Amino acid sequence: MSYIQIKEDSKIEVPDNATIGFIEGDGIGPDISRAAISVINSAIEVAYKGEKSIEWKKILGGDEAFEKTGKHLPQESIDELKKCVISLKGPLTTPVGEGFRSLNVTLRQYFDLYANVRPVKYFPGVPSPVKHPEHVDMVVFRENTEDLYAGIEWRYDSEEAKKLRWYLRENFQVKLTDDTGIGIKPISKFKSQRLVRKAIQYAIAHRRKSVTLVHKGNIMKFTEGAFKDWGYEVASSEFKDNTITESEFLKGTPSAWRVVIKDRITDNMFQQILTRTDEYDVIATTNLNGDYLSDAIAAQVGGLGIAPGANIGDVYAIFEAVHGTAPKYAGMDVANPTSLILSGGMLLRHIGWTLAADILDAAVTSAYADQKVTNDLARILNVKSLLCSEFGQEVIKRMKQPV
Ligand code: NAP
């Protein structure tokens, strides 16, 4: 096995026959993983003609792991994911009563995958609920480790909630009634800034127009508002030569290219993504805002079945379908594998195999343009549907070297 190496500066060194981990996933996971892996392998073959390849290392997770080991995420799987550095993951059922809320959240926290990255753009041919889905071309960077995902909350009748209510009353004159559950929303400078830094680095590397900091700082000044302030601070202190604030920009176009840094309050942002769609590009936001916003943006271009995602830290990264296990379609070979296929495209870009990623994206675009689609979209378009595996083959058939 040729594992990816981590260099001293935390950058990765990718061998030509790289070992990449994959967790098949539950429900439709095995079907979409099979389709996605054959599409990714073919894109690499078309791009590099045997000079590069991926050796896929299957890692147990979810229901299959539970059946074989009695644990949904055994330690050996965590060790393997660590060894592989980069992995692809199908959707996992959230097990009930195993001591943690979700395998996905556990993985994100264990590997400190602090940026949930979700690019959303329109594929012509996909049915959309809006008039101009082609205006959507956004990349959401959602903070992945604090805020909602810190998971700090207590039931109204727990000892902890009682103690906290007492403490707040005695020390801060905050009076909460005895039927009040309590949650804590932690947002730190370090974690906000590393997320915004990643978003700005991405925007600069991909020559994107703007980074919008989305927050609810008018109401929560010291968490959401601080996120915005710390975001602007990163831009001005670390990216002075490549960024400009929106207010400066509006005074006059700069002589050299700059990423415009702006901010929007969350509720306003939800209407702006519909009414002024093409004014938004890269978005950096807190955990809960990002949760809602990324699904709302994905809905404009045809929903979660075709939206890719990645969880990226400073070293490790896990690329995944953003939808769930859709259990009613398990084993039927009818699910839409596009989300996982495009997440594979993101993975290829992440390891620097850009030509293969371009070939993969172009082939998916071409299949959609000809309305070669799985049942989820065929039933809306009223066209013949392809099986999950047939869709994968259709994409592979359309792969070619760019001219
Ligand atoms: P879901 O699995 O995303 O499925 C909800 C519905 O969305 C399906 O019934 C289906 O709609 C449609 N759908 C989703 N993915 C599809 C695909 N690839 N192809 C075709 N249709 C697709 O959401 P859920 O039912 O709320 O969650 C089920 C399980 O997944 C839960 O255990 C949840 O915790 C887990 N989950 C995991 C992840 C993850 O691993 N990242 C994310 C979300 C949820 P129709 O019925 O209309 O055809």
C-alpha cells in the first residue's frame, strides 16, 4: 500500500498509486460507493493513462462494522482512516444509544475536520424550483467543530440545568424558569479564524470574487458578531494584498484583482441567495447557519442528491455524500450516486489530480445535459430513469481528455 505522507509543514505528499480509504456507508451506501469508485477510477485512467491510480482501502464503519465487530466505528477503523489521511465516505446511519450523537460528528471531531466545504453549482438539465438556477455558483465553508456541534446542552430537569439556572440567577441576575433546558453556544476566535482563513485561501487560489461572512451578530454579538469581526481581522492582517472590504470596494474598483470581503446577517442572506444569487460566491459561516444555508442553496440547483461535500482539517480530510442513507432504496440500485461522485471529484482536486477532476465533472455535466438521470430526477423530468450503476456507466462513457 502506498499511503499518503504528511510532511513537516502538514502538507501532503501523494504517491502516484495512492491508497485512499473508503467507508461504503449504510442503506444506499454500497450502491452509490460502487458507482462512485468506478467513475473516479475511470477519470484517473482517462486523465493519466495508467501513470496514476488509487488503491482503495475498504474501512469498516456503520452497520457493517457493527455486525462484524459489535461497534459502529471500531478503533481499527479510526486507525486506518488516520493512516490513509484522505478518505471517501458513504452516508452512515446515526446509531441510537451508543454514547455519541453521530458517527459523522465523531469523525469530524476526532480528526479535527473543522471546515465543512460544500460547493453548489447548477448542472443544465437538472430540474430546479427557481427561474435562474444557473446563477448559483457558491462554495459554503461551514465551521464544523463548535457552535451547535459542540453539543453542550442539558435537559430542563437535569442536575446540570438546575445548577446552571441557579448560577445564572445568583451571579448574573438572569432568571430562567424551572422548565428551561439550557444549551451553550461556544464560538472562539481561533476556530472562527482558521475557518475564515481556509475560505479566503480557497477564494484566492480559485480567483473567486468574494467571501461573505454570514452571521447573526445583530442579536448574538459576542458569538456570531465576534465571528464576523474575527473574520474581517484575518482578512486584513493575513491577506491584505489580496482582499478588500466591501465598503472600500464600493468607493472605487482597486487597480489589482482582490477578493471582496463582505458580511450579511443570516436572515437577510437567506433571501439574498434567492433574489441576488449571482452576487454571492464563497461563504464562510458558523455551524448552525451553515447547516441551513448549504441545504437551501443546494435546493436551488436540484437538491441534496447532487450536492457534494467534504470535511477538511489542516491535515486529514473526508469527502462524503451530503445526503443520508435513504434506507427505503437500500440494495435496489436506484439511488442517485452524483453527490458521492462529485465528492470524489473534490477529493481528486484536493490531492492535486486536477485533470481527472475536470474530466469527471465534465462527464457528469454532459450526462445531465442529455437528461440521463436516476429515478429521483427522472420522475420530475418525466424521462426514462437509469439505475444507479447505469448512471455511473453513462458518466464513464462520456469521459474524454479535454481538447
Ligand atoms: P436521507 O437519507 O437523505 O433521505 C431522505 C430522502 O431523500 C429519501 O427518502 C429520498 O427521497 C431522498 N434521497 C436522499 N439521497 C438520495 C439519493 N442519493 N438518491 C435518491 N434519493 C435520495 O435522509 P433521512 O431519511 O433523514 O436520513 C436517513 C439516515 O441517514 C439517518 O440515520 C440519518 O442520521 C442518516 N444521515 C447520514 C448523513 C451522513 O452520513 N452524512 C447525512 C444525513 C442523514 P424520496 O423518498 O423522496 O425518494
